Amino acid sequence: MALRTSDISVGLSHRAVVVENLTRTQIVQYAGASGDYNPLHTDEVFATQVAGYPSVFAHGMLTMGMTGKMLTDYVGDGRLTQFGGRFTSQVWPGDTLTTMATVTAIREESGVVVADFDVETENQSGGVVFKGSATARLD
């Protein structure tokens, strides 16, 4: 169901857990789906002994994809007109991620009412792993 203008106001936030206890299997499944088999994400020995990380870590686009799914679950399928951001920290196996979208504006764009959102995804420790923005059409 699509989000309606009457359902939101500037300053309103929506929060949802996008993954609990991210597994290495989920990371490898994303590697297969995306075709990105960078050993930093799939090879524990390479990630730890060659690159010096404590473990493999998730693809940034996996984090962005989970964040985007939260947004489309909230505003409705096919409603996003813009979504972007930056990765601010690694996401590790075992992390639980929560995304918050906060309405920053409700406005008209080309005759259509849209809402602008600030979007932030953080890990279980409160560390921000993704920060961005989105715009969605409203009914």
C-alpha cells in the first residue's frame, strides 16, 4: 500500500530492523546475486591474513539494498523517485542493522506531491553504516 500525504508530516520518523545477526552465508549469497566476489567479502583467510581486517565484511551495496527495501516497504513499491547515500562504516557478520527514515519536506514536484527523507542505517552499537536521502511520490 502506498504512503499517503495524510499519513506523514515533516519530522516524522519511521524505524525498522533490516537484518538481525547478518550471516556470512547472506554475504556470500549477495556476492552470487551481484557477481561481486571480491575476496574481502567472501574469503576469510584473505580478509584477515592478507588485508588485515578482523573478518570478511558485507558489500556496501548489500547495506544499501537492505536500506532501500525498508524504504519501499514504508512508502510503497514503485514510489521512490530518488535514493542515494554513502557508506560510512563496514558491516560485519553478526551485525544487526536498523534503518530510520525521517521526513524532511513534503512538497510538490511537477504536479506530484513528494516527500523527502533523510535516511540512516546503524548497527547494534549505534554506529552509522549508511547515510543518505530519498524522495518518494505520495498519494
